[in-house]
Amino acid sequence: MSVVQAKHPAVCTIVAGLAFGALASACCEPTPSGSAAPRIAFREIEPVGTIGTIRQDCEVSVGVPYWDQGRAIRSLKKNAHQIQHISAFWYHLTPRGEVLKYKRARLRQSLRDFARDNDIKFFALVANLPDDEREGGGLTWDSERVGKLLRTRDRRAAHIADLMDVVRSMDFDGLHIDYEALPERYERRFTAFIRELGEELHGEGKLLAVALHSKTSARDPREDNGSWAQNWLALAPHVDQLHIMTYSQHTAATEPGPVAALDWFKLILAYAAQHKSIPTQKIFVGLPLYGEEWKFTGRRSIGVHDDLTFDGVKSRLSANRGREFFSESLGSPFAVYRDATNAERVIWFENAESSRLKQRAAESYGLCNMALWRLGGEDPDLWSLFRRNGSGKATRVSSVEDESNARQ
């Protein structure tokens, strides 16, 4: 096992003996005598053996991204007997407050029928992430288009009517609200909106899921990422599922590091477990299945990819003779390679082993429902974690249209 001394623990696991000069100079230094610098242990990745299964009463929800729907559908066909809920990332808010499908989203009735045939609840996901095909690239989660809709009860009622039309359009089993990066001042109105939307959905026998930003306390200044507008205790009575996004600890906009380090993940679980009045069956713990990649230019790191699939990681490493490692301290795999220009690159990603550690951590806090983001991006060995000891339902075969994939 290699051990290095870290100035930046989330990055420095990479460098010992790997001949990655810029990475080493950017984040590591010799330890002065008597220094208490953190020690980060890592090892090369080995094949995963039997990793155990979750409890029989646990449920799995998966996200289907419109931009990579074909890959998600192929995974769904193989693993439907281990899935209870699907959220189709198909709809968004326009600057005018309309609810439209993303331009590249393909609304597949065959996918909805497949879910019904296999007793899987099918949710329409609506997000405040702009449509780059219509509005141009480089845009991010837009709180203002949500704020306009929440301002008065009449505006909320009109928006809820639009959302109910979406639910009825394909007889969805429920709605998944993914309104992110909302400022604290929206808290009261967002709670009122969820209460009123829940009443409408439940009145028609439909379900409501809400995406929650990860946080470790109610008002940590470092976590003002939209979480302050989401009062978990106030929202819980009106929803059927609370999806905690326990990922994006590091992103392309930050320094390199894990998608979700295990200790950080546990802090969020501990905060969730403090809410004793929230039924645990409503809580779905986010399980990331994607990778992030950074390129080093001199001593600087630049985020170059924020949605790498497991296959995409493997193909990059195969093409560039890269190496994979697992950080014992962070509970996360990472990989390093040099690209065609000889620039050093690092990828932090997730595999079956890191998922197992997260699942075990969730169960230790009495939480076992998992929300996988995203279907089709996963390590295939992940599914051994969700087998129900041979008692899972058999997949009913029906036709689901495959589609070309946009990215790896």
C-alpha cells in the first residue's frame, strides 16, 4: 500500500511513485519532521468479489437521462427486476415558466409500458436546468424561472395545473420535482408549492418525489447551494419520496476530488437520521454512478468532464495506458493517465466497491432506499449489490426502443 503526505487530501492520493510531476508538485510535499499532515492510503483496484445484498424491504430508484437514454434503456432491460422506481429526466422550465420536454428528449411510450409491465413506478422529472439545444450552452440551474412561478398562490396554481397535464399525458405514476439552486428567501413559498402540488397529485392517486440538496446542517454557510430553501421537516409530510443528492462534493468547477467521499457522505446521512419524524421509507439516498475528470496545466487543474460513465472511464484508461487506484481513506476510486498532448489527467469516479461502502453506511443510519444517478453509467458489478437473494421478480420482456448514445 502506498502512502503520501497531502496538502490537498482529496487530490494527493494520486502521486506516490506514479511519475506524475504536475500532480505531485501541485498537491504534495515532503512531511517535515513531526508534522501532523494527513496520511492518505490507496491501492490499485482489484476485481470485486461478492459484495453482499441490501435488505429485502429496500427500494431502488433510477434516473434516466434524456441525453443518454439508449444506454439507460439497455441497463433497464437487464436489471428491471431490481428496480422499483424510474425518474425520466425529460421536462424543464422555460424562461417564461412553461413546462416543456427537452428538445432532445424522446418520450417513449414503450418505456412507460415496460415500467408498467414490470411493476415499476414511472415518474416524470421536471427540472429548472435550461435546455442547451434551445437556449445555448453554458447555462446552469436557473432559480429565477422557479421564483416567478412561486410568487403568488395563483401563479403556483397555474404551474401545478401545467404539471398535472404532464402527469396525465402519459399516465405517469408520479412527478419528480428537481428545482435546484434556489435561494433561502424561497423557502416558505417552495414549501407551500410542494404542499399544494402534493394535494393535487395525491387526489388523483399519484406520487410526489422531490430532489434535495445535500447538507450536513440547516445553515452551514459552505452549503448555501440551494439547500437553505429546502426545509426537510416541512416538506416531508407532503411528499412520498425525498431524494437526497449525496454527490457533487467535487465538480468540474472545483479542485479535483471524489464525487462523494465516504466521510462526507456519512455526515449527510447523520443529518438525515436526526429527523426522527420523517419516515425512513420516504428517504432515498443518492448513489452516484458517474465520474468527473480534470486536466492539469502546470500547477492548475481544469475540469473537463462532469458526466463520465464507468465504460467511458475504462475506455479512456485503455486508450492511454492509465492506472486505477482506490483511496481507502476517501472510499473512492480514481484513475490517472496522460492524454495525447502528454497532459496529466485525473478521474474520480464510482465503482461497485465504493457503492457498497455507501450502501452499508446508509444502512448503519437506518436508511436503505437508494436513488441511482444515473442509469446506464454504472459499473455492471453494482447490480450484485441489489439482488434480493434470489427472490427478486422476473423481468417481463416487452419491446423498448433503443437509441443512440450521446456521450460516454
